Amino acid sequence: MTEAARPEDALSAADPPADEPGALPAPELVCYRLDPNPPLLVPARGARAWMDETPDRFAYRCTPLSIANASGWEILSPCSFQAFWNGGSRPEDITLASEADEATLSRFVVSHFGSGVLTFHTGYLFRTPPGWAVWARGAPNTVKDGIAALDGLVETDWLPFPFTMNWRFTRRKTIRFETGEPICFVTLFPHWLIDAVAPRLADLSDDPRLQAQHEAWSADRAAFNDGLANHDPRIVAEGWQRRYLRGDAPDAAAPTFHRHKRRLKPPRA
């Protein structure tokens, strides 16, 4: 990858769609295989089992949840295995068991750090343009009983070695990962840009137009909820407000940017 003096100089030549407000083209994410057969790297899925199980799948009505779920790529477990932590601080206090052969398992998951931390080798060395980092974490809005994914923000624009994905047990327990279950979720982060952000406090009255839009939304929301409570046939038939889903707000112009669904590109050779 060609070095550049500024982060924006190192971005790929792919331009954003003309109808989107972003001024920067898409950065390149190169995923170098460290093994002839690394774990699968796939676009993240928007679905979650617990969201499927909510009454009428109502959890999917929250567009921010679904968008977050799909805003990255998942690294999938190549085999099923169990890990038991006895509560101790030594690496050997975690024991592993699997139907897979020991060599396959040990190349993928180990107990290395101790303190109840389970470590995964992703099988890839990621590279990004200068100033762009990879945010490695567990799949968003996913809960696994007894163990929690640890987040890492990795300077993949210069590191010549891979990172590991780590999970920490929350109590003495046996946990299980299934074949195809996400063990790591990676997404891009503009490391070079976040440092320049200076949050500014303001009163809503400082922006009369935004205040009017907020008040219109509040009144509209209250009227909808009152209609549900009073069994208004029209509102009951509607079921739920879809303003966020549609990118629609009362007394406000249509947004210049809106996403209600995301499907990222799969890796290519």
C-alpha cells in the first residue's frame, strides 16, 4: 500500500454515491491471510436470535439496532468447542475441549493471558490507509452468558503483525462456541479524525428551527401513544410509527442521508 502524507491521500479511488453527503471516498481494507484456510470472514448479519424471538419481532422496529448489527464483518468460528474457567488467574485455569483435532483448535483459540481471558487468533493481518483503524469487538447487540467480548481499537495502518480477539469470562462457567458463530466483529474507524472532534454544549432554544421540529415530533409521538392507549382503530391498524424507518420527521425536510438497511460487500481476492 502506498504511503501518503495525509490520511485522505491514502484513500482508495472509489467515490461515494453522488447523493450522499460524505466528502471522502471509501478507505481500503486489506485482509492478508496468515493461514491457507483461515476462519471465514463475512459481511455481518443484521439478524439476531433474541430479536427473532421478541413478540412480532418488534426488536427489528429499532432501525439503529439492525444497522449496528450489520456495520462490519464477522470472523466465524471454524469449529465447535467448549471452554471452562475454574475462576483462577493462571492461563491453565481455562481448559478447552472440542471434536476438532487439537492442532486445529490450538491454532485458533488458546488461553494465553490468564485472568479468565480466552484468546482467538483471527487468521488475518488487516491493513488500512494511514489514520484509519480497525475496531475489533464482539458482534453488536449479542449477549453470551458467562463470557464477554473485549473491544480493541487497532492501528492497522502500520502494524506488521496481527491482533488477537479476546473474551473474558464473567464467572466460573463452561461456555460453548458453535461452528459458524461470530468470534470477532471488525469495522473501520477514522482514528485520524476523532481527535479533532470538540463536543459543544448548547440549549435547544439556540436553534429555534430544530426546537420546533423536536416539539412537533414530541406532540406527534404523544398523539400516537394516546391513540394506541385509547384503541383508535386507525392507529391500532398502523401498529407502530415508522418515521425513523422511513427517514421522516414532522415539520422537517427529508434527510440528505438515511439508512434503514445495510448489506456490506464480502471480501474479494
